[in-house]
Amino acid sequence: MTGKEKLRRTALVLMFIIGAVFLWPMFQLVKGFISHLEVGGPGVFDIINYLISLFLTVLSYIVCSNLLFSIRRDETPFMIKNVKKLKILAMLIVAFEVCRLITERVFNRFFSIIIDDNTLIVVESFSGGIVISAGLVIYAVALVFQYGISLQTQVDETL
């Protein structure tokens, strides 16, 4: 199997994996929204949070799928349109994590959960900044690809 064919097959498999992985957050969003309906309905903050999460998740899925489809279809993955897609994906990943952090802070500050014995429940998840770091690394990889494309263009013009 040639390197090009291996790249195309890998892109196809990753498209299916990303599709399956995409279903999980969608399921969680719908499940959370339904559970809010059962306890009196979601508030404005909840609806805004769901819409932002839904928007960022769907947009990330579209960009990922589009990037993998482009890699699978085109002759070379080293194209400026793929660099742009990588940059968009990196920004979406960072934005998603920043929104999650803001949501946690707002939720804990203004929508505290206090149970019968006056115990305060705090909602927090800790990623240690790895998601933001991963987004920034993806952005750096996009810049490396962009630089490689410009070097390739210079070599092609020299010949």
C-alpha cells in the first residue's frame, strides 16, 4: 500500500470515528436538556449554555470532517485550505474550553446548589489546561504546515 493510499484510508477511518465520537456530546446535551425540562425547565443561562455548546460542537465536527474529507480526496494534504481548517479547529477547541470554564464559574457563582443540610455542591471539572494547550499546539502545527507550503512553493518556482 502506498503512502497516499494509507493516508486516504486513515482519513476515512478517522471520519467514521469522529462521527461516532460526535454522537456522544450530542446525546449528553439532549439528555441534560431533557433532565432540565423534568425539573421545571431550563433557565435562560442554561439555554444559552446549551446553544453555545451545540454550536461549537457541531462546528468542530463540520471542520474536522471537512478536513479529513479534503485529505482523503486531494492529491496532497499540504494545501493552504487545510491550514485554514486546522487554524479554525484550533480556535474552536480553545473557545470551547474557555466557554466551559466560564460556564462553570458563572454556574457556581450565581446558580449554587445547596442541599437540605446546607451543603454547597460545586460543579468543577479539571483539565489542567490540556485542552487549551492542545488547541494551541494544533495552531502551531498549522503554522508549520503553512511554512512548509511556502517553502515548497519557493522550491517549485526555483525549478
